[in-house]
Amino acid sequence: MVRTVGSTRESTWPRIRAAGIDLLYEIGYDGMNTRQLAEAAGLTSSALYYHFSSKEELLFRVLTDLLEEIVDDLDTSLEAAADDGPAVQLDVFVEVLVKWHVTRRKETFIASIETRSLSQERNEEYQRLRDRFDQHLHDILEHGAADGVFSPIDVTTTSASLMAMLTAISRWYDPEGPLGLEVISERYVALARRMVGSDER
Amino acid sequence: MVRTVGSTRESTWPRIRAAGIDLLYEIGYDGMNTRQLAEAAGLTSSALYYHFSSKEELLFRVLTDLLEEIVDDLDTSLEAAADDGPAVQLDVFVEVLVKWHVTRRKETFIASIETRSLSQERNEEYQRLRDRFDQHLHDILEHGAADGVFSPIDVTTTSASLMAMLTAISRWYDPEGPLGLEVISERYVALARRMVGSDER
């Protein structure tokens, strides 16, 4: 049997993934079912099961693929700013997070509410990766406070507040709205500088 | 037939409500079912249906009861600070929100992720009430900016960020942890003053 182009394992997964993201975003994990997923991806249910084993696996892959991309981007961007000190590094951290929440709004929104639908084991695996970016922010704030560049109210409250406001972007950002990535990014950078008591604010 | 104390409509609802909040918090709306609710409330399923009509009604009542209490508290607290100007009013707003997210952690957490499980009509009713407290914050920031008491980066970003960081408290707050309400409240007030560019920061 000759396979037609577009039916290989490699090209089908992105289609399932895209359909899965739309369903997770619009209906939610508990509300969606594999019949809807197959239909949205243009597959029969049995063809779908050739490519994935469960709804939970889909959610896990969507969430970890996204998180890995964000963490890689953060690692690279912060590595490039390694000699620039904590003030520049905070700007970079905020810019990277704003960018991901604006350009990958649906997936970041799903990540903000659906991690508890994962099995305990998978949730723990996800949280270990997630801790890596919380740790980046924590380190930047600690270094800035130690160097006297920042004067945070306290590192934990500031860090939790920054993460909350950045991850909330995917809740209100409207791709049809008037604000572009650049303006949003500038505003969050300016706000973050104030929050840490940066001497560059 | 003589009713025993504790089986009247009035005293049963709080028990159903408390059991419902625990289930919504631990398992989530889609995951829980009415059999579990009846069991947790110490009722038979038919006794349960005497007191409530659906899982969605439970969620709606839990969310709107909470929101009405918060909005009433905000209205009263801000009314008392009506002559004190926007700087004091911002402090009051933050203190009220911190208090509710610490003392009613489970319900505020449920509100942060389950509103989309409501029917469209009920969600809209909920959002209208919710808009009242977003409006309070928006008004305080606008007045403060107009009076020159605040110099926000911009009102919309600042307001969205404040709401995000305050509502996130129910995600990390640990009743067994070292931080009490007073310390948490002081830190968020100090951070909020910085964010609005208050001259009292």
C-alpha cells in the first residue's frame, strides 16, 4: 500500500496537535473527547489512535513541548545576557515571557488552568521543568538585591507577582486588539522595573 | 413526621455548600459528580436533589455568593475611605483582596479557573458582578493619575497586573506556611504602591 503525502506519522501529528490545542482552549480538557479530536483533525478514530494513546498524553505533550520551547528560549536569551547584570536580565526575562504569552496565547492559557488534569506523575514531571523558569527569575532578583541594583519588597512576593501578571497576559490579550507585542512588552518591562525597585526605573 | 435538628433546608445547604467547595477545589467541576457530593454532605442522592437542581447551580451559587460578599466588602470599605484620596483607597482595595484570597482560598481558587464551566448566561451574569470590582480599581487608578498622586505606566496594564497578582494568592498561599495575613497584606500594599508610581511608595 502506497501512503499518500500527508498521512505519514510526522505530518499527521502537527494536525492533531493543532486541533487538540483548539479544543483544549475552547472546550477544556474534561469537556473534549477523542471523537471531536479525530473529526477536527480530519481523521477516523482508529487513525487517531495510531498517533496517540490518550487524551492525557495529548495534554501532556502540548504542555511539555511548549514549556521546553520557553525554557530553551529563556536559557539562550539569559546566557546571551550573562555579562549584562541583573537589570538587563530582568528585562530579557520579561520580554521572553511576554512574547510567549502573546504569540502562543492558547497554549499558555491551557497551561495556566489544565495542569491539574495531568496524572500526578506527569504533573510532577511538568512542575520540575516549570521550576526551571521560576528559578531563573528568583536568581535574577536575588543577584539584583545582593548587588544593590534592585531593592525588592521581598523576593518571593515579587517573583510570584511577576509570574502571575505575565502568565495572565494570555487571559486578556486579544490578537485583534490595538496593542502589539512591542508596546505590551515595553509596558511590562517598565512595570517589572518598578516592582523590583530597580535603579533604572 | 418530626424533623430532626440539622435536616431542615436552612441547615442542610451550608453542609452541601462546604462539601461542594471541597470537591470543586480538589477534583474540579468536570471531575466531580453528584454521588460524591451527596456522600460528602452525608445525604442520599434524592435528599441532595431536594436542595439543589444541578452541579452547575452549585458552582454558580458558590461563585456568586463569594463574589457578592467581596463586592459588598469592597463597596463598604471604599465608601469609608471616600474622602481619603486614591492612595489610601488603593491600600484599602489591596488589603480587601488579599484578605479574601487568604481567608477564602479554596473558593477564590475555584473562581479563578471554573467560571468557564458555567452556562453562557450564568457566566455573563457572573462577569457583570465581577466587572464591579475591576471598575473600582480602574477608578482608583484613574483618579490617582488625574490628581498626580500616581504615575502609572498605563492604567490598563497596571490594573490587569494588580488583579492577576492578587488573585494568584490563592494558588500559592499555604495556611500551614509561615506567612500570616498581616505580613502578606503589607507586602502587597507596598508592591502595589510601587506599581502605580505612588508618591507614597
